[in-house]
Amino acid sequence: MTAEPNQLNYERRLSQVESTLPHLATKADLAELKAELHKLETRLVRWIAGLGLCVVGTLIAVLIDRFAG
């Protein structure tokens, strides 16, 4: 008794899907990634704000030195 060509094709495709499943992210993985990205975004915003303040402070100091000093 031989298997039909369609049956063999379905079995091959199902095997490919089953072999891929362990590599896919779970809901827990995605939630953890989302939390990590949120923390990273917060850190980046703080760095950018801090650098902006430093640039403004330096600019004010240079202007005061040049025009008042």
C-alpha cells in the first residue's frame, strides 16, 4: 500500500512546521522583550535629555564669556 502524493506532501510540510515551532517566540518571550525595550527607551531618553542640557549649558557659558567677559 503506497501513500498518495498529497499525503506525502502534507506530511513533509507538517514536519517542516513542527521543526520550526521550537524556534518561535512565546508570549512570555515577547513580554520580556517588550519590558527590556521599554527600559532601554527610558535610558536613551534620559541620556539625550542630559546631553541636551550639557550642550545648552556649554553654549550659555561660551556666550557669557564672549559677551560679558
